[in-house]
Amino acid sequence: MGKAFESIAAGLGEAIEHASGKSSKATTHRFEPIDVKAIRAQVGMSQTEFAASFGISLGTLRHWERGDRQPHGPARVLLTVLARQPKAVLKALAAAA
């Protein structure tokens, strides 16, 4: 069989080992939960202001703050930067407006 099949078969084998709790070459990424409510409080905005400022639906923001869901992808990155450098993010957004 071709190299593609061998690669897929090897990946499947690693996935099965990982799922069964055996040591494998699989890399697992675990992220700590983000406290969105604390970040919003840090920048001093209401839920409505925060959602509008950062392009987040109000419903999504509320789910994040309750802990029903966690942000992923670009939203997670934005919130991480906002938590660490709020003035820089707010300044960049003000300059873009």
C-alpha cells in the first residue's frame, strides 16, 4: 500500500492507544478555563458593551460567563491578550474605529 495509507494506519493506531489509556506518541493539548467574567470586569464593561466591542453575541458571552461553554480559537486568543494587555487591545480597537 501507499505511504498515505501507512500514515493513516499509524495515526489510527496511535489514536486507539491513546483512547485506551496506553502510552502513545499522541500529543494532547489541554487549556485552562478562561474566566471571561473577570476579564470583562477588568476592562470595566457591561455585558452588552463587551459583546458589542469585541464582536461576540450576547448569548455566547453569557454562556462563557456561566461556564456552560468555553471560548475556542480566535476568541480564546483575543480574551487571553485582553486579560494580559487590556489597554493595548482597547487602544488598537479605538484606532481602528
